[in-house]
Amino acid sequence: MSRYVSTRDSSISAEFRSVVFRGLAPDGGLYMPTETPMLSNALESCGSDISFVELSERVLPLIFPDDIDERTAADVARTAFPFAPQIHQLHERLSVLELFHGPSCAFKDFGASFLAHMMEHYLGKGGEKAVILTATSGDTGSAVARAFHGRDNLEVVILYPSGRVSHLQEQQLTTLGGNVCALEVQGSFDDCQAMVKEVFQNEQARERYSLTSANSINLGRLLPQALYYLYAAVRLRPIAPEPVFSVPSGNFGNVCAGVLAWRWGMPARRFVAATNANDVVPEYLASGVYRPRPSVQTLSNAMDVGNPSNFERLASIFASLEMPMTEMMESEVADDEQTLSEIRRVHSSYDYFVCPHTATGTFAAEQYLSRNPNAHVVTLATAHPAKFVETVERAVGIAPEIPERLAESLQLPKQATLVPPNSTGLLEFLADRYGDSFRRSSV
């Protein structure tokens, strides 16, 4: 049976089913797989015209050998992924991997949909429930809300920082109702994340409400994000046999998934972590000193993270390889003015809209190409530009068209509870919402 261990104490282990529902390890660490699936042969056997669903069916049993057989893989791939990445080539050396074609128009739809499917699969029809408790700096909340909305055995509580997400993002995560509750926290994303972590470390609360998370701290959400890296590598193999990936990075789960895909045999030349003014990891890569600090607000708000959780996972991966992180990763920082300028440049040059997060990625890609002109860079387009229509219109002068699935949420009333930035307020909400009648999961 495959085991997953804590980044802080390898003697703490669990099987995948437990990892999915626990989220954090008991010592506050993040779970990591102990086995390294080798995907090279499977990827080489894939034609460059393979579909995302077909690739997922092939590799999921290799990534989860004891948990997902071929039959389950086919069901997961076809049910969880009715949407797929698309590749748009900006120029000969730069491709954009569009990850915004899912229900919430953000890359996090992939991991959230997979996780929701697996949780529902494990809970079955026994009448037991679990509460998804998750913090968001923007897109996680809407992706989780959409993926888990209406599922009978799953309740969802989303914490987001008041005034620090776009209007459309807020509408997406606060208008569904039903089993999805939104808490508007009077603080930053770091406060939201700290509240979730503190409550998870409260054994009584975690057991009482069967709490789990759908953030990238949950390995069940992070691992499937490797699928779209694998897809891009196969599809682009004829023109980019060893691509560089430029990844807009906030909590660093997305780039961590890419590094794992590379660790498993995906060809990649390098990863460029693109950040905004919250440059904790770029500073580390330059100095070797990791110095988390309070986040600052920027136009690329989903990346406003001052203490990224998944840095711990990245450090664990490279420590196991006995390799400095800088051998495979570098970084670029784009401030707000550079972000606006890049949105404008991309639209002017290629008649193509990018969101402010994706703009940091294309900016980083062009910086890399200026030093390495023979490389081929794949920038991850993490969200549809219409999710940040005010910022894009400010940069370009015209607004991108809003997809119907986004426009619908703008017409619905906001449903959110204002809470202070501490775990006491969160615990009080859970008690008021669920009380003693909650029938927790035994998973």
C-alpha cells in the first residue's frame, strides 16, 4: 500500500484515503508521496495529439498505483474533467497553457474537481459527511465552491480576505449558497491561512466536524495538477522536447506540482517561478535565506502570499534529491506597473488578453528568453482575463468578453459572514453552523 509522509517527520505516514480527508499531517507538516512513479515510458508512448482525458486515464494508475486502478482512472478522468487545457502559441518560442476552461475559469478547477470526485467516492452512500475548510487568496475559493457545490456528503467553508479579491472572484465564491458557506475575514490571506491551520491543529474541532481542506496543502488537490504539465509536455514535444515552464506563483502549489511531474520523468529544462511584490521565494533563491513576512496587496491578488505553504514541499523534494533548488528553479518578480505594462504589451503584440497573474508569467518567460533565446517556454495561464476585468481594461483600454459561466454569478446576491482574523471566530462559526447534529465521517 502506498504511503504518504509528513514533510516534518517521515515516521508520520498515512494511506491516500486518509491523506485526502486529513489535509495536514498531525504535526502540522504537509504530506508527500514516498514512492516515485516513473512515467517516462508512458509519456513516450503517447502521441502528440493525445487528449487530456486519455492522458489522465493512462497516468493516474501510475501516480496512484494502490488507489486508482484502470477502471477507476477512466471514471475519474471522464467525470472530473469535462474541461481540458488548451495551448495557444504567442510566438515561436513562447506557448501559453490555458488552464481557465473549467467551471470557475481558473487552473484550480483541475485539482478541486479531482478532489471532490475522490472524496465523494470514498464517502460513498453511508450518510457520513466531511467539512471542507479552505482559505483562498482568490481563485481557490471559486474553484472549490464550484467543484463541491451540491454534493450531499460534503459541506464547504471558504475563508477569503475582505477587500482583497476581485469583485468577480468574490461573487463566484459567495453566491452559491446551499452547502457552500463563505467567511469574509477582516484581514489578509495569510490571516485566513493561519486560521485554517490553527483549527486543523485543534484535534477536538477536527474530529468533531471531520475537517479537511481543499487548498494545495491537501495532496489530493495538488497531485492531479501535475496532469496538465504532462499534457503540455506531450503535446508540445515536436517543437519543445525539453520545455521551460514559467509559473505564476503565490502559495507555490502549482510550481510544486510541476516539479513533481519532472521528478516522475517529465522532460523539463527549468521552472521559472513568477511572483509579484510578495517575493519571499525569489529572495530565498537569490540568498539562500527563507524569510516569510506579511503579504502586500497587488493587482495579481491570488499571488499575495507572504508565507507560501508549499515551499515546505519544494524544500523536501530537493532535499531528497540532494540538489539545490536553484539547479532546477529560478524566479522573476513583476511589480504592479510591470504587470499592467505586460498585459498591454501582450494584447498589443498578439491581440491576446491575459489576466494579471498570467501576465507575471509571460513577463518572466520573456525575461528568460532574453537570456536563453533558443529555449521554448510554456507559460501557465492561470485564470481567464475576464475574472480581472477592471485591471485588464485599465491596462488595455477595452474589456475582455466575460464568459457566460462568469456573468451568471454577477447577477446573484452575495452571501457571506464577516468574521475577525482569528481562529476563535472561525470555531464559533463552525459550532453555530453545525453544532452537535453533525454526523462526521469516520474516514
